[in-house]
Amino acid sequence: MKVTRRYNQTRRDLTIDIKCEGCGNIEKDKNAYDDRNFWDNVVPSWKCSKCNKSSNDLGTKKQQINTRYPEGEQH
């Protein structure tokens, strides 16, 4: 799944919209957490609700997403 929009961020909690690289299905208003583990491991493993494939399943390149705050910084 590829992140297409980030919004409503409060500290490290935020909302995202994602799009499946396989079938193009768009999922909106997904809860997210702005840290390296979430962007590097959780998002690429999310399965599409339509085709049941993840970015890892499809072998697509991981999307590079920067965090708002440095790792280890508390907010």
C-alpha cells in the first residue's frame, strides 16, 4: 500500500489515505503512527481490503516517508 495523503497529525498520531499498487483500491481515514517502524514495516505489510495483497507481496519498492519528529524524541 502506498500512502497518498497524511492529515490530522497530533504529536505522532495521524490519519492517512492509502492506495494499493496492485489493484488501485483506495482506503481512506486509516489510523497511523509517525515513527520509522510504522513507515518501514507496518505500511508495506498492510493487505488491501479488495485484492488481499500487500506491497511486500507485490515486491514493490518501499515508499520513503519522513517522520515529523526525530526518532526517540518525545511529544
